[in-house]
Amino acid sequence: MQNRIDTPGSRFVVRGDRRNGVDRLSLVGELDRANLPTFEHELEAVTHAGGALIIDLRELDSVDDDGVRALEETSLHAGEDGWWLFIVNSRGLVRDAFERAGVDMLLSDTDISEILASGDGEWSPTSLPPLPGERKIRRLRVVGERR
């Protein structure tokens, strides 16, 4: 079962899966200010110290400045909280948005999930918690003023 989180009229979906202890969130559609709570919720469910996360942008059609800032903040949190982050498979308008913001160095040209695919095991769906009712006490905020 693949976890698919979207709401009626939403243009944004998050799919989660895991392989060999590495989580992957695949972002689909449009990541903008309106969809950031969904992204934050799913991100919070899979991040932990010592962990590794791949954010796959292959199916992301567009991202606004708030979405780029959220991914930049996610990268900062990864470094501060001791987990690995790989943002992969950007293209077209999505890559352009990162370049305009001057943070294209966050984007990996190597899709680590392809490297993992060559090993043992298979990607298996991750059960992400329901939206948005039950939040953990620790809340990760990825939107804020640019530093």
C-alpha cells in the first residue's frame, strides 16, 4: 500500500516509502504556501536523529518561494538535528526556482535512491500518520523568515 495524502481540490500529494532504513518522500504536483502544512506534517513523521531522508522532486511540477524556503529550512534542521537529507530529481521550473533563490546547492545531482536500489531489499510503503489531527508534541516548523 502506498501512502497518498491529498485533500479534495488539492494539487499536492506526498508519497512515502522506505528501503534499508532510508525514508523517501516523493512530492507530487505543486508545493506552495497553501500546501506547506501537508509537507510539514509528513516531514515530521519521518525525521529523526541519525536517520536519512530522500525528498524526491521528480513529480513536482512547480514550487513557489515559500516552498523553496521550506526545503531550505528542512536542510538546516537536518544539519542541526543530526539526520541526512538528500533532495533529488529536480527539473524544469522546480530547478529554476531553486536557482533564482540562490539555493540550488541544496539539490543533489545524484539520486541516492537509485544507489540504494542496487542493494538488497525493496522500497516499501511507509505508513504516514493521518492529516492533521494528531500532531506530536515536537513540532517542526520549516517556514520562517529567511536568515
